[in-house]
Amino acid sequence: MSHKIFISHNHHDKPIVEPIAIRLRDIFGEDNVFYDSWSIRPGDGIIEKMNKGLEAPEYVFFFVSRASLESEMVKLEWQNALYKATKGATKLVPVRVDGSDMPTILSQTVYIDMHTNGLEATTAQIVGLAQGNASFSPEHQGFSNLTYTASYSGDGSVEITVRASHLMEPNPNFAFPVMNKEADIGWFIKGQPGIYGGFRKEEFQLNEGPVANAVVMRPIVGSLTPNHPLTFKFKKRGNKKLVIIDVLHDQGHNVWKQVPSVSKGS
């Protein structure tokens, strides 16, 4: 059967592609969305299934990343779709994932810039464009572009490095709830000439606990990208130990989202 939508991607990009695939499946139905995790079952011939998926889709969304550009299988998919697009048989829509340059032959094609706009806006764009039971278990619905690591020095200082895995983060504003008073702590962003923010008293209500103060920081210039993480430095003033409870990302309108920790040094 023909699919309305074909999703061309490399498996390394599944954490950000899969939530979009699930959203499309919820709207259009699984049989109308070719996504390898549910469209190719054990025992199926991969090439045969790919060929059937590319027979006559209305849309081919090609997720452009370093990994997908290096994949010969993905190359066959999008070049096949490009040929069909020149015949008017399908619409090839590139989706820029990680800042990689578009293939030269696609340089004149309007693309969706996921790297700049983020996951939610990209999902909305793809759904909007496309609008007009296999044994599959979602694995990547909890994707977070941002993660952090923390390291602790012998002098009592703390460094927290926030990284972006795939997408540029245009709003690098972060809050760090602390169990310290303003006089106990100093803060800055390493390598940055200046910051916005400051110390806020009784800013966050802890779960079944006291209200925590917070340090809020963002760089005056620059953004957070996969190649340029931000390292926030906290220095101890006096004898009281620094207690940094969490890392929160500004979502706008007094909404803060917890940034997952991938490790904590000691």
C-alpha cells in the first residue's frame, strides 16, 4: 500500500525524529506513515520495504544531519524521493537537524530548520504541512536537547556544564536553586565577558520542603549549541558549603523546565 508520509533518517537521530513520527502516526494512522521502527518487522527485506515505502508517498521528510549525510541507505532514500519530486510524484521536504550544510542539489529547496527552531516548532510545521497495529514501543518520547554535568573542586567551588545534543538553544537562560544565601556564593559563566541575571530570594518552592533561593544566569552574547556548551561557575564565599539543588531552563512566562543530569562528578 502507498504511504502518505515517508520519514528518511539515520538511526542516530531517532531521539528527535521518533517523537515527530509518533505525532504523525497519531494524526494520520500508522499505515499512512512509513517509519522503519514500525514499518519494517523482523524477517522483512529492508530494501524491499524501503522501495515499497517510497513508491508514491505524498511527502518525504528527509532529516538532514551529519549522520544521515554519511549514510548510503539514507542517500538512496532522499535521492529517490528527489527524482520523484522532479516528476511531481511526491514532495521532498528537508529538515535540518544539526546545522549540517544541505547537499548542493538541495540548496535551492526550502527546508524546515529544526536546529534553530527546536523540536516543538518543527513538529508543528511538519504536521501543518502534512495535513491538507504493529508491535512498536516508543523509545524516545522523553527527548531532551539539554543535559548537564556537575563537577566539584577541593576549594568548594562547583562547575555546571549545560550541553545541547542536537539543536541550537536560542534562549540560554538558566536558574540554579540553591540552599545558600547571597553572601555565601559567587557566580559567573566561564569564557563569557558578561552575564544577565542575579540572585533571587525565595524563588522556587521545593517539593514538600522549604522555598529555595536561586541564581539566574544567561550570557549577554552568544547562544548554546552542540559545539558550544556553557559552563556555569559557582564559588564559595565563607565557610558554608555550596548546595545547588537543580538546573532549570527558562521556558517563558515564569515556566521553568528541569534539565536532566547525565552525571555528577565528585
